[in-house]
Amino acid sequence: MSSTRHAEIAGAGFAGLTVATALAQRGWSVRLHEKGTELREQGAGIVLFGNSLKVLESLGVIDEINEGSMTPPFYETRMQNVIVSDEDMPGVWWRTLTRPFLHKVLSEAARHAGVEIATGSEVIGATESGTLRVRGGEELEADLVVGADGVASAVRDSLGIRYDRWNAKDGITRFLVPRRKEDLQRIEPDTEWDNVIDFWNLEPRVLRVLYTPANARELYIALMAPSDDKEGSATPTINLDVWTSIHPQLRPVLEEATKIDGKYFRYQTNRLEQWTKGRVALIGDAAHAMAPALAQGGGCAMMNAFTLATAATAADPADLPDALVEWERLERPFTERCQDRSQEYASTRGMSQGGQFVGDNLETALYDPTDPNRHLAQV
Ligand code: FAD
Ligand code: 5PR
């Protein structure tokens, strides 16, 4: 009889790839189902903090991540183009990068760890006894089933797990464009164009540009507007006249954005009654979608993916359902406090006052999911 434990995972986003790799590295046989016909991430840029960077370090990919990412000198916040804060976050590990790059590094790590990746494989549900159902009728049995299938999770909904949902009034359209640093410098020579710059504008209308250099060549820009602003939320092509009328110094990169089809996303927070049922665990946006204000949705997805893998590995296979309940009890409060803080910022637009990377707001960024003693003070 083989003692190898087996996991079936739905969804090859940052959560699914992380848990798959961490389990395979711990001796599990792992199959990862992705409904897309190829493995790829369509998003633009992402900011990661120590909590997820520690996970990437433990997965053995941090050197590669470092080579393809950067730490901007400051996280700058401007209101009506006046600087209200420049934060260098002493003691906080943070990197900016592109999503396609992070996805590629994680996909390669998963393959290297021996994860079997099934693309074009759509999961339609799961059962608490530990089966995953795939479109076409296949029922796959596993010791552990993971729903990492995003905000519209079929695994979650098939188990009848209920949840509350909050939508913010604002939403965002995101692009990856060339840096155009020399052109920007010609327009505003005194600006440090390697900074993250959060260009807030509330009057005469709410139009905000979050400017995030992701490496030497690529810039992530996120254009935020209320969902009832037809011009500000226009896609697939942004309204260049409207955006340059408020942010004229960003013209070179806004022009680049007009060449790309954009998609407007509204912020959403989901709170589930439970993250686990029997042998099934939910992670990432399937379990805890959050507003992006503190840039921790992906970070929490990766840290919960990693701690799920370590908790499941430490468990006696017969007691896995209890171990999952205990994992949720210990880990969930950290994510929920982050969700609450992010939701509060999103609904008050409080980030426009700057200075947010201090005190309790850094709890998630400073959390170390790879430290086995992390709960000693809490339990
Ligand atoms: P997803 O990325 O949604 O991946 C789910 C995967 O499952 C996809 O590949 C999908 O195709 C697949 N799938 C779905 N259904 C099925 C099915 N039925 N069967 C098989 N496969 C399926 N986070 C940060 O940490 N830092 C940031 O700076 C940041 N910025 C953000 C900005 C915005 C505007 C938004 C909206 C979010 C931001 N986030 C950020 C959050 C982050 O993007 C998400 O939390 C993270 O990508 C969630 O990862 P996931 O793997 O859970 O889900
Ligand atoms: N931070 C990041 C981000 O992408 C967004 C926000 C904050 C990295 C939105 O895209 O506040 O909306 C935000």
C-alpha cells in the first residue's frame, strides 16, 4: 500500500500554484486543474510584502523573483498633485512586479516539484468526503481537495457554503505599459519616477491613478473611478481626454494604455461562513476576496496556501478534517483583519491621506507564515 497522500486542486492562480508546489515539495502527489486552455495570468502588476515573499523564499524561487522585480525608493501619495506622504517603510520587505512574471515563476516551480497540471479541466464541484468533480463527469478522489478557483468558486458554491459580499462604489482598470521614464522626467524633472506614486484626485471628480514601476521596463498603472462615472470607467479603451485633463504629466503612459484593451473591476469583499468542509479547504479569492487598498489579496492567498500545505502535511491523514478546522481557526483572523482594513480604506478613500503603511496596517505584511512558532503568543 502506498503511503503517498494525494491532493486535487481547482484553479491555477497564485493560490492554487502555491499550495500545489508546497504540497508536492512535502511528498504529496498533486494534480492541479485549470479551466483555461493554457497556464497564464492576464492581470497587470502586483505589490508583494514580507508575508508572501517569505513563502516564495520557502518555495525556493526568491532569487528569480528578486531578479525580475524591484523595491521602489518610496511609496508616495499625492492629493491634487501635492505630496502628502513619502513612505519608505523601514523594516518592511516589499517588491513590485508583474503578474505574468509571478505566475510564470510559480508555474515553473509547480512543474519542477512534480505537480501534474491539467489545463482545459473545469472543476464543477467537490464533496466533503474528498472528491473533485470535473466537467465531463470524472470523479477524482483525494485525501485533500482545495478550492483555489477564484472569486466565483465552483468548489465553494457546490458545497453550499454561504457568504456575505460587499461591493465598493469604486473600481479600477489596470494596465501594464512601457515605463517611458525619460519622457515623464522631461515633463516633471523633480519627480522620482521610480517611486510608487498614488495620484489621488477627488475634485472636481474622483479620478485616481496608482503608478507602480514593476521593473526597469514595465509600469503598472491602475486607473480608479466610481462605477457610476461613465467616462472614468469606460473600457476597453480609456478616455484619454478625461484622464489627461486631470493628470497631464502622465500623458506618455496614459497614451500607452489607450493601445491596450482594459477591463473595469469593482472592488469586492467576501466573507464565508467557513473555509473548510470535511476534506475540502478553500483559499485565495474563493475564500476571502478583498479590496485591494493594502495590496494583500494575492499576499493572503499565498500565505494561506502555504500554511494549508504545512498543516495538511503535519496532520494524521484520518484526522485531516479536524486539522483543516484548526488551520482555519489559527489563520483566518489575520486575513479577516486585513480584509476589514482594506475594505475600510476602499469605502472611505482613506488612502488619499497617505501614511497608511504604519502600525496595525502592517500586521499582514510583517506576518511570517513560514515561522512554525508564529502562533505561540496567540493560542
Ligand atoms: P485567481 O487569480 O482568480 O485564480 C483562480 C484560477 O482558477 C484562475 O486561473 C481561473 O481560471 C481558475 N478557475 C476558476 N474557476 C475554475 C474552475 N471551475 N475550474 C478550474 N479552474 C478554475 N493582491 C496583492 O497581493 N497585491 C496587489 O497589489 C493586488 N492588487 C490588486 C488590484 C486589484 C484591482 C484587484 C481586483 C486585486 C488585487 N490583488 C492584489 C488581489 C489579487 O489579485 C487576488 O487576491 C489574487 O490574484 C487571488 O488569487 P487566486 O489564486 O485566489 O484567484
Ligand atoms: N494598491 C495596489 C493596487 O493595485 C490597488 C490599490 C492599492 C497595489 C488597486 O489596483 O487602493 O485600489 C487600491
